[in-house]
Amino acid sequence: MKFPVLILIGIAFLNVSAGKHIISSNAPLAKRELANKHPTFEEYKRQRKTFILSEEHRFLGANLTLTDDEQTVNKYIMHLKQQELAEGFNDSYNFIPARHFFEMLDRFETSKLFHIIQRLPKGGVLHAHDTALGSVELIVNATYRENLWQNGEFGKIPGPMFKFSKEKPGDDWSLVSEIRKRMTDKVYDANVTELFSLYNADPLNAYKSLDNVWSKFQNLFMCLEPLITYEPVWRQYYRDSLQQFYDDHVHYLEFRGVLPPVYDLDGTIYSSEEIVQMYYDDTELFKQTHPKFIGVKFIYAPVRFMADSDFLSILKTTRQLHSKFPRFLAGFDLVGQEDPGRALLEFAPALLELPESINFFFHAGETNWFGMKTDENLIDAVLLGTKRIGHGFAVLKHPNVLKEIKRRQICIEINPISNQVLKLVQDQRNHPAALLFSDNYPVVVSSDDPSFWRATPLSHDFYVAFTGIASAHQDLRLLKQLALNSIEYSAMNQDEKVDAKYKWKRAWHEAISALALDIVADKLH
């Protein structure tokens, strides 16, 4: 009798074990069935509200608390934003961020919201380039100087070349002053304006591909160089550019420069150290006459197409500049179109030999490709210890990079209008920065090369980011956080950042107070 009892006990044990196994294997299914159970409508509304609030708490700037005056301004700008979004929702073809910047350039002036953004102190621009800072009008002004010669005609490929010289550079050269007499100043100025800009009234047909627009873009730099690198023009252009940034309420600047050879009429060619010294001296003079201005730092950024032997020479120059200008030189980068350019991986062995005191601010992921050497520059930039990433357009395709960006607090420099003009994104509502804004990533908004697309130093990009990329629910706190980020993620040391935040907060308070008074007095029409 005992044997059958044992058998029965064993069978029972097997059945219990099998039951446990069945429950375990079906546990996810059970959870899904529970999750899919319909809530009551009241529960559904409560869950939905909690869900939305949870998302909004993760927004960039969500942790900021607004003062009374800021709340007054916020209420007004959100009224304007919702008004523009509602109009765009019903007619997306005429929504400014949804169309090409060139097609909508005149429309910005009709936006009350844009004009308010212009009045706000925006902190700093952390991504811009030396010969594309100031407006094309500054280039036009330079062509009125004496001793300027021109070789070639407007409207023909490869286009005219320019050079300042006491003597005629060659048989095919003519004085610009003489050409002006034949063409009239108005016509000549119009030709120069067209020559040194990517602007086209029909941009989608004018530029068929990314490579097509990049070809003209890079040619602009080459064509412009002999004109702008004449020492008096070089310094005047820089000082006037700082004034334009200041007028757009940008009080700090970090810009990339290739340090092209700057020359004088007497044949002097200035060294890299002498050129950086010019930048430093002119910056200090500008600060003296503009107390609100925080300052400038320079990022040495040669083109990424060089041979290994040239690169070693570049790194030697980098060390020398770092030694002579330890506070003014922010660090090192490589510029030029990434897709055909050499990958960071190729430069990595030599870059890792640089002292750790030289910061990296690498362009990386300025591409629409995935799994290619260009978007993988993002991986190399992170592993090389970059402090910031220029563009980072392909970053959403690399979840581990996103994870490291948050963990290491690597700031991404977003340049919305540049990304559109250079054909990475057509409709700003599709810009990948939307995710970065929605989940409090370290990010700033910059303007890249505003001169070449006739943009303001920063207001156009701020407006597009605020209305086209950010959530409809993101408000003044986003704009304030972007400005604060431009200081926090700058190359300034801690003491410099404390002083910068103090100056910016004073400027912000003054602007917000003035706007709040205008809103209460109903002066904004």
C-alpha cells in the first residue's frame, strides 16, 4: 500500500511543478491581459493627465521656476506661439518652420513672437565659423576699399577672384573701383551679395542634393578668403561681427577658425599666433566698450581633408597656441563636409597624444547616413573625450551614444537652419533635436554660418527651435534654459562662468522687466 501512495505523491508533485511552469511561462501574457483591461473613463482621464505631466516634467527647462514678470511674458509669448501653431496646423504650407528658410525669410518679420525672441538675451553662440559670422553687408563694405583687384566675372563658373595689392596682380586683373564705375555701385553690390550667399528664392530646385549645396557652400569659403584675409578687412570684419551678435543680444561667442594666411599690402603674411593675437586684442577692446559683453573663445578647427604629415604639423601649431593662449583658445576641432572627409578614427592615434588640457569640440554625425563612417564619428567623438558635439544630427541612430551624452554631459550644438539649408532636414518639425528637447539632454542652439543664409546671429535659429522643433507645450523656460546652457557648456572655467551668469542674469532681468511693462501697457502690436 505504501508504494501506490508514493506514486500518487510523486504524480501530485509533478502536476504542481507543471502548473508552476505554466504560470511562469504565461506570466508576461497575464500582465499584458491585465494591462489591456479597459479602465473606466474617469480612470482613463486621470491616467492620461498623469502621462502628459510625466512627459512635460522631462522637458528641457522644466525644472526652472518663473518669476512674476517672467510669467507675464510667458503667458504672452505662449499665446502668440499657440496662435502661430494653430494657424500652421490648419495650413502647414505657410507654417514658417515647415518650409525652407529662404522661402520664408521675409515672413519672420510678420511674426510678433520672432520680434520678442530678438529682444531676449540668448547667452552665447557656441558653434559658428570665422569667415561666416557677420552679414554679407560687411563683405560688400570691404569691396569699397582701395587697392582691391578682381579677376573674372560675376555669374560665370568658377566666379571672380579678389585680391588686395598695390600693384596689378596680373594681366586679367582689374581694379574693383573701375568695375564699379562700369556697373554702378548698386549693381555691383547686388552681385557681391549674391556671390557670397547660398540664398536662392527657389532653393529646392536650385540645390538638388546635399552634395550639390555643399559644393557651393565650400566654394564660398574659398572665394571669400583672399578678400577677407586682408589684414584691415580681417580685423574690421571681426569687430563688426561682434557688434552684430551683440545687437542680436548674444553676449558670448565661441567660434571655429581655420587660421588662413592673413596678409598686408607690403607682403607680410601673419602667423597663426599673430592672427589669434588679433582676435584676442580686438575682443578685449570690444569688451571695454560693451560692458554687457561676456567675451569670446577660439576653437582651432582646420579642415578634415589633410594628409597625416600635414595633420602632425597642425597638432604642433595647436600645442603652441594652447601654450600661448591657454584661456582664449578653447580647444580643437576638424571642419568640412563629413561624408567625403576623413573620419575621426583615422586621426585618433595622433589626437590621443595631445595633452588632456586641450579640449575637443568635434563636428560629428552631420549626416543622414546610418552605419557609415560619418555617423560613426559620433562614437569616436565620445570615446576621444569630446566636450561638445557639433550638429550630432544622426545621434538618434546611436542609443549608446545618447546614453553616454547624458552620462558624461556632452553638449550637442544644434544648428537648425544650417541643417535645413544644407539639406539634412526639410521640415523642422522632423528635426531630431525634438527628442533632445523633450528629454532634457545637454543641448544648445547655435547658428553655424548665418552670413551665408542671411540669418541673424541667433534669433532666427531660436525662433525655429522654439516653434518648429520644441513641443507646443514648451515655453519661456526652454528659451531661458538654452541661454543658461550656452554658459554652462561653454569652455569658460568656473570663475568665468560665475561672472558670465551674473552678467547674463542682469541682462535677462532687464529685458524681461521691459517686456512685462510693454505687455501690461499693451504696447506690443
